[in-house]
Amino acid sequence: EKGGYDYFMLKEIAEQPKAVADTLLGRIDVSGDLTLDEVRISASELREVDKVVIVACGTAFHAGLIAKYAIEHWTRIPCEVELASEFRYRDPILDARSLVIAISQSGETMDTLMALRHAREQGSKVLAICNTNGSTIPRESDAVLYTHAGPEVAVASTKAFLTQLVACYLVALYLGQVRGTKWGDEIRAVIRDLAEISGEVERVLETMEPVRALARSLADKNTVLFLGRHVGYPVALEGALKLKELAYMHAEGFAAGELKHGPIALIEDDLPVVVVVPSPRGRSVLHDKIVSNIQEIRARGARTIVIAEEGDEAVVPYADHLIRIPVTPTLLQPLVATVPLQVFACELATARGNEVDQPRNLAKSVTVE
Ligand code: M6R
């Protein structure tokens, strides 16, 4: 059932191109528009939405953090993202014009379920993004957009995450389409790029051997840090979470701009630091800033592991290890940038003799609060 792989996690990482393609299937029509009929919230209701609130836990929360950039950029609707476990305890401000999006692979996460119940009690509409047909979270929501990742067995979420991202982009683009924002042309272009992205994920998977070798060489380290900016920041958080749960290593993700506000004090000789670099095209300010961050940490001894777009030459002098990812639109970069981090964590777990599919102390779905 592991399809020739040693672990479900390896199989699920390899299935990502298909999972991404399956999640797009039937949702883009021939004219390049989105048709999300299953979202049973009418276009007129969606036009009334004045706030989006995303609730989720763990990896699904990281998908939500990335969704915020897309939703706010393409729709100009303010979007908050909150850990489901924190949400209802702070008396959040919600009403009938708030759209709450609950993201969950299993559809059974108790914290997320309690958060959505709270939102519905306040009169908000809840849209679930879920991978498990007929599970509790979609059953209790007003609408559901299923991710089509297929069953995810390994505790560490991989293909579910990529498909959650795709679903979030679809919702963001759909809201933009329905509301007719000024980004219409960009939305159409991104829909075209999304349709191509599965092939890009495939290309990343074909180049992972050096990442595995690098992971093995770091097996005796205690700490790995992850830095990112913009959508690369949640990718850094996700890379750190994967490493914690699989390799049982101390791993932290930081917004690169926060370095000087504290974390740079952690940098010491030969400390591995993974940096997710935004595209040098478009918002090049971000790119320039992160290149300076890489220089700063390297000058203090960090061993820099740089994830950067093909053709980005500016990072080359400062990268002790360079992992190339395909050129994608800025907002879609997490779909390709996360994959090496999954492979990295999985290989480190193996090298450290850990149980990959069933890490200690963890359950696949957390059905208690
Ligand atoms: O089933 P859910 O998506 O609601 O689960 C949420 C988290 O428990 C889950 O993503 C967890 O963080 C994973 N083990 C991460 O790999």
C-alpha cells in the first residue's frame, strides 16, 4: 500500500503533482474562469463579505497564513488568520458579513470544529476547505471546497498542505472574480499559471537528491532556523514544523525582517539556516532585503541553505547550499518552495533513526481540545 516507497510520507510527497492537479480539476472552465459550484454561498452573498477570517491548526494554519496574502491582494477584503485553539476564547468580532474559512485535512480537528461552531453562532457563513469527504467540519459548515489529495496517512502533512494552498488560491481568485476587482487581468493570468503548477512541483521533485544528501550531513545538528519574508515567512514556519515533528530537532521559523529584533543573537558558527528567497522579479525590494539578511547571518557564521528561483544569481555568492525552485508568480511560490523542506525533514528523520510516518507523541487527527 506504500506503493514501493519505504514510508507513506515519501509516497505522499511524490503524489503532490497529481494531488495539485486533481484539486484544480473541473474548477477552471474552458474560458479560463473559475467555476466553484460546490461553494454554496451565492455570488451576491460573497459580494457582501467585508471580512475573511481563517481558522486552522498546525500545517493547515500555515496554509491560512499564505492565503491571507492572496485574499487581501486579489480581493482587497481584510483577512485575519487565527489559530483555531485561540479563536473563540478572545471573543472575536464576527457578523453575517464575515466569511469564516476553516481549513482541515481530517475534518475532525476539535479546535477547528469549535471555532467554526462559534463563528456560526455569531451568524457568519463558514466555508470549509477539507480533504475528508463527509467528515464533521464540512458537515457543520455552510459550504465546502474539497481538496483532492486522496487519503493522507503519514502524520506529517505534505500533499494535503499543497492542496490546501491550491484551494485557498481558488477561493481568493473566485472572490476576486465574483467581486470584479481591478486585478482582473492578473487573476486570469494566475489561473493560467495555477493550471501549470503541477508540472513545476514535479520538476522540483526530480531535483531533490542534493537536498537529501544535505539533510544526511546535518543529522547531528541540534538546531535549524528558517527565514522567509512575505509568503516565504509561513513557508519558513512550515519547514520548521516539519523538522520538529519528524526530526525532533529544535527548529524555528522567523520573518527575516525580525532578525535584528532578536533572533540574530542565535546565529553561531556553522548553524544551519534555511532561507526562502522571494522572486527577484516584481517586488524586488523584498528580494534585495533578504539578500542582505543572508549576508548578515553568513558574516556571523551561519551555514546558509538558500532556496531561490532559477536564474536568481544575486544569492549565489552567499549560499553555502543552493536549492533551486522554478520561476512562479510571487503568491504561488509556496507551492514549489515547501517541497524541498518536506524532503529535507523526512530525510533528516530517517538519518536520525526516527519513525517517519508515526512520530512520537503525535496523532494524525487531534480530536480533543
Ligand atoms: O486535520 P487538520 O488539517 O485539521 O490537522 C491540523 C494539524 O493537526 C496538522 O496539520 C498537524 O500540524 C500536522 N501533523 C502537521 O504536519
